Amino acid sequence: MSNRPRTRTVLSCGLLIVPLAVSATACGDSSSQPLSAKPYDAADQITANTPDGKQKADPDKPLEVSVKGDEARITDVTATDSSGRYIRGELSADGRRWRTTVPLAAGTRYTVRVSTEDEDGAPGRKTLVVHTTDNHDDRLRVTFGPDTGEYGVGQPITAELNRDVTDPKQRAVVESALKVDSIPRVEGTWHWIDGKKLHFRPKDFWPAHATIAVHSNLAGLKIARGLYGGPAKPVRLTTGDAVEAITDAAAHRMTVLRNGEEINTIPVTTGKPGFSTRNGVKVVLGKESFVRMRSSTVGIAAGSSESYNLPVYWATRVTWSGEYVHAAPWSVGSQGAANVSHGCTGMSTGNAQWFFRHVRVGDIVKVVNSSGDTMTPFDNGFGDWNMPWKEWRAGSALKTKGSSTTGAAERQQDSSSDARLRPQL
């Protein structure tokens, strides 16, 4: 190696922080500066730990780029994926080796641009293209719900994984890749119900006439050794008017509000002693203009004193176990005066038809002053709103606020200048 002093043009004007992809001029006459020269092909100086062009790299291993011999050094490296996102890495103090500092994605094409300088300070350039392997059979996949469409302001977002994720760090990676963006923006977060299911809700109900976009950044993302995220179908929701039906079981009355204003008051009957209607906030799950209700489906033996087998019209479902708001012409005499049902909220046929036509899936149905238990959060419909916000947030693996929190997925694939690493001179 030559013992003569090496030209350090970048020192003459302080640390140069612009990419070397653009010709840089030091102080003074540009014609005398090595950096103003066209970069030479540094292919003979650069080596990488990647397979040849016919093979693919293992995403479980870091990508490393080194210089050969003692007559060159690396001055700048940028690595980007096919979407143009920068991949973070670090350069050794002597400028001889660069390596990625975050996991690579599976099934992804990376472009690595390496800038060098020789012993005289002349700039060199080498571009590497790296493809990582992809095992499609071992992907973590997510299915979002509900389907794209218009819903009420109480509709939670659901995410169901195809395999259990129990490790807290892995959950954080997954959760940070599941994105919910709303206009207007609201404070909200995911809550892990179990290893496969998550729900997202805002602190309060969604705003009326909001737009909610749900998508996943899991594709190719490393979750654990040998486990990478798969693609997911995004969903786009809108909310309509804020419709809330509040049933006072003690007063035998339902008050229906639209955007905070009362639009109807309906006499009702709710569950009698032993069959009390659940208190709390429920969300409309579906609507059926006709359904046959049998007592055997809720554990009441056929032929017993409490058994029933009834044709029911204008039935709005609020629990999976069979609680509805529906027409009950057989109990009109008790509606507004007594609770005589087996847990459903009954009203006249005309009122039930009106209710059926004025609510949509995702609207709020709230029961107060019943002697029944409170609606559970997750096992019988969407009782998510009955969980206090502090407790809801505690079910997030990220423990942060916001509907679009930056997390592990963004840290693995960064668009900031921090991903462009030069030697610290």
C-alpha cells in the first residue's frame, strides 16, 4: 500500500452529507477535485456475501458489502427495496465493511448502491441487485374485517391471523404493521384478544361520515426466524350518521338518537327475571327481516314452561347467542309497562320495522338499568366498548396512542436519511 497521504476532499469543507450519486464539488476549483470526476466501476474492489445471480439470499442473514485489498474504502452505501424504502445499515469505522442492521424481507428485491474512493481519492461506484428467498407456505397472513362498506360508528375493526403469535416482541412487530388510518384522524389502538385475533377501536365511537382505511405492511416482514408476513387484502370503511339506540329497561323505553338528536321514542319490553337483558353497549351485527326463534337454541328445553318456537319479523341482531331487537306483537300490552321477554328487546311490528330500516350494521344499541349482567367484550358479539379505554390500551403490544403509530415495521424499512450511512471522519 502507498505511504503517501490520502486526499480527503470531504474534509476540506466539513462533513459531506449529500449522496455521492450526485457529483459533489469541494471548496475551490472543481476541475482539480477528485469528487468532480465521473465515478469509475468499482466492481473489482467490492465483494458481498450474496449468492450469484442465479441464487437468492437468505433473509435471515444480514447483507454485507466489503472492499478487497487495501487500496480502497467505502464512502457511502444506500440499500432500498422495490418500493424505494431505505434499509438501515452500519459502516465500519475504517470504511472497509458495511452491513444491514435490520432483518431483510422475504421475497424482496433490493438495490444496493456502493460508493468508494481509491487511495488517490477518486470516486468509484458499484450497484448490486439482491433477491431474497421466499417460502410462501410459511407466511403469517392476516384477514381484516368487516368487508369494505358503510357501517355504524360503533363498528370495530378485526384482524385474524392464520397462526398464533404469543411472544410480546413478535406481537409488537405484527401490530405495528397493521395500519388503520381515518379521516378525520382519531385516537385508537389494537387490542390482542388472543394469539390470533385483534380488534381495533377508537377511544370513543368513530366520527359520523368518517373514512377508514385498513391495510397491512406485513408482506415480507420478518416476524421470527423462518417466519415472514404474507400479503393481505385491505378494506375501506365509511361511517354514516351516528345512530344510537338507548334502552332503559326500568322505564321500558327505547330512545333513538341520530347525531345526538332524538328522532324516536319507542315503548319496549326487555328480559323478565331470570332472563334479564344484558346491560351495556352492543353493536348491530346483522338484520333479518324474518327469523324463527326456538328456545332450544338458548338452552331452554322444548316442552318446558318457558319453551317457545316463534316466527319473528324485523329482527336486528346484537349478540351471536340470539339477542335481538324485534317485533313482538304478542307482548304489545306489556310494552312500555313490564319486562316479559326471554332477553330480547320487543316492540310493536310497526316500531320494529321502523327501527330495522333506520339502523345499519355497526350502529350502537345500549341497555341501561337492567338487572342483567354487563355485555362481555369479545365472546358474544362486539362488546368492545364496555372495556375501559385504559384497559383496552393495555391490550396493545405497542402501548402507544394513535391510529397510525410508527413501530417495528417502519424501523425495519426506513425512508429517513439515517438509513444512508457514511463513515464518521
